[in-house]
Amino acid sequence: MTDAKQKACEFNIQIHFRVAPFKELCLEITQRPQYTQCYKQGGLIIEKLTVKTEHPLTVKLIDPLSNQVVKQQLLSIASYEAKDYRIKRRFGWSL
């Protein structure tokens, strides 16, 4: 969540997955080709990434052999504008 005046949101992503039963899986984040990685080894894969973005992102696990999306998750960005809740009181000066 970001302030309406703030353009980008920076957050940490932690991803856990297993390659089995697939021979290979690729982790892909939309509009972030530098984060694309493919994994062949078995066992639990844990990735921790820091992302700074202004727009929603989709994290995908893709089977590159069949080009099938195995799992995907949308990460959306919410913005808010803080309201001014101060009560303005005008006291007249009288003599």
C-alpha cells in the first residue's frame, strides 16, 4: 500500500515451491525479466526478492517444456490518500 503522492511501492517477496513432478520450472515476474530463473533440481526452492514497482505484478511458475503456467499469483498495489481530520475552529475575538 502506498501514499497517493508516492509513485512506487517497494516490498519483499518470498516464494516457496517444489520442482517435482516437473523436470524443470521457471519463475517469472511480469515486466521484470531480470528476475526470470529456471530450476531443475528437486527439493524445496526458496526465493527471496525485493521488488519496487508502480503497477501490479504477476508471479508465475511455468513449465518451459510445455509452456504451461503451473501457478500464478497477482500482486496488486493499493494507494490511499490520508484525510485531514483536524477540526478547524474559529473563535471570534470580542472585547
